Amino acid sequence: MPFDPQIRAFIEKINAYAGTSESGIEAIRSAYNYSRAKLSPSRPAGLSITELTLAGCPSRRYQPDAPQGQALFFHGGGYNLGNLDSHDTICAELAVRAGCTLTALEYRLAPEHLFPAAHDDALNAAKALSVDGPIVLIGDSAGANLAAATAITLRETDRIKGQVLIYPELGGQALALPSYAEKAEAELLTASEVMLLRAEAGLSDTDPRATPLLADDLAGVATCVAFAAAEDPLRDDATAFAEKLRAVGVSASAIIEPGLPHGYLVARHSSDRAREAFTAIVGALAGFTRS
């Protein structure tokens, strides 16, 4: 088995909290948020927290002492789950450890709001936040899709300083990338679940906003660091996107984290491997915000 005992215990806890498709979307959301709350530590000290509205969306700003640079965070959750609270301590720790001001966006969710609602929210928030200077885009899973799509739309505008993508969902199933077959039945996220979530959110496999891997023009896109979980059908999305960026002269790298499943951010306090991976993400974010 690819997982050590710490990660295996984490997977079992997540599965124990999970809702079922028969429960309905609100029950699934409640189970998702409950699991994140149960598995999250308290916020770190030394932060100023501000609730605000950004481009019409609820947002939360995390500001440590003497911050350097500014980042915009898009949460994951398959386009239909997650909110400011589900990723609260993740954002707080990123802000403190990277030493930057980080603003988290609560974009509109499917199925109530289908594509391109979330993408429009992400783009408008990035435009609003970058008025005072370039920002770093960061997100996990579906949120990484929003970050990549926004970076592509705002290429060559000097608004985006860099992008940090965490186990990104970038539409790799449209290219039949190997990981979708090799990790089709992976723990915590299967290939069929990826396709179902995209369909339920109205994401097109031909529109590059929804499927950044199909974008024809990537010249001038901001520098990218993408992190992938080795035990995840989305694994190859990160490497394929980095390769496409490098092919047009954009600095990009992909880091595949062995022994980790999709969603490993939540395990950063219970798993040594996930903790190491989170430290690498912090380093990538700090590398952009402090430069």
C-alpha cells in the first residue's frame, strides 16, 4: 500500500465523516465542513483577521505582523463544497508562515451557480485586489483551477506575480493523462468523481477557462509552482501544465509528493509527510511574496 500509518489514519477519519450522495448537497456540505473543523488546529497567533467583501463575494483577510506581499486564495471542494471556514486555518498558517497578507475568497458554488460563475468571481476578485500591486494566486484542487484560469486571463498584465497550485484540477481527463487510469480508484478522490464534479458544475472540456490545460496561448502567464499528490488521479494535471508553460518560456515547476492522497493539506498536523509537503508550499508562496 502506498500510504504510511499516519496517512492511512487520516483517510479513515475523512471517510468516517463523509456524507453520501443520497443525503443531498446541503448535508454533504455540512459533513465536509464538519470534518475540516474536527481535523483543523486553532489559528496561529500573531494575525489580524478582517471580514470583507471582495468583488461582491464574502472574503477574509489574514495579515501577520510586517507582511511582505499579497496573495489571493481560492479554496477547493469540487466546485460545490467549501467556504471561508473550511480552509480557515490553512489560510491562517500560510499567511503567518509565508509572512504575507492573504485574502481568501468565498466564490459562488455549484449546482446553484454553474460555470462560469466561480471563474468570474475569481477573476473579478483578482482584478480588484491587484489594483494596489501584483498578487500571488494560490488554491487547492478546484481552487487551483480558478487560480490557473485567472492567471491565464490576466497574462502579460503585471497583475499576477506568481501562482501556487495545490493538487490542481485542470481538465486532464480531456487529454486522457495517464494518472486518470493509473489512479482511477484512488482514496479520497476517484477519476469518476472528478468527471462527475466537473459535469455537475457545468465545466466544459473545450473551454480553456474551465480546462486550463487546453489553453492555446500561455505566453506571458505568471510563473507557476504546482504541487501534486502521487496517489491522486489529478497527479498529471500539475506536471502537464508545468510542461506547457515551460514550452512557451514561462518558468514553471511541478512537485509530486509521494505517499500522499488528494486533500493532504488537511493532514498537515497529523502526518509527517503532509507536514513536509505543506512546508514546501509555504516556501513556494514566500518565494513569490518576498521577491
